[in-house]
Amino acid sequence: MERPASAARRIAAPEFGAVATLDAVATHHPATGEVVLLATNRSVTESVVLDVGLRGFPSLRVVEALTLADPDHTWAASAGDDTSVVPRANDSAKVTGDRARAELPPVAWRSSGWARHEPSRPAPRGRAGRTTSRDPIG
């Protein structure tokens, strides 16, 4: 798998200087074949498209894709409103051939779980947050 976000546009961040608009990391669980991709869009005004090559990981399919975002990027949870911003399904996540793509709205965090499809055994369901491998793919 190629390193996610390698060609991301850079934006100025007052505390950190120039940073990539899109940042991502992927993990792979060798025993299950699962791949989990975590990504963030740091732009406060523009959506970004995550486009990742999956060379070496044939037959992956999207198991779960969640995005945490709100149109008001300054929103914060409070006692009166602790459920407005929760992870929601992101239907833009797709695997086509050897590429995975998804759109992230401004100031968004995203998690995608992809599983290798093997007709001889059932595919895992909803395990995006439970992959334990800490080895980045890149």
C-alpha cells in the first residue's frame, strides 16, 4: 500500500507552520487481512479526497467507514449537547480495483475498515476500530 496523503496540499497552521491538509495512516492485521485507514482533513473551508493505492492488498472491500465532522468546526460537546457530533457513516468510501477513495469534509476525522474478501470464509463485520496491529503501511 502506498503511503496515504503523500501529495496533500499544505496549509499554514499558526502553532506548527506549514502542515499537510490531509494526514493519514494505515494499519494491517496479517492474521485477518484487515486494513484500517485513519485520516484527518485539517482544512477549515475545503473538503478533500483521500485516494490511496492498495497494491499488495487485492480484493479488499469496505466494511465500515465513519467520519466525525460538523459544519461548525468550533463546536464542542457540552452537558446540554453531547450528541450533535458523533461518528456517522461515510458512504463516499469506495474500493475500485487497486485504489480506495473517500471524501472528507472540512475539519474531519475519518476511520475506514477494509477487509480482504475471501469467498471460503465469512468477511469480518464492523471491526474498523478493533484492529490491533500498530505497524504503519507505507
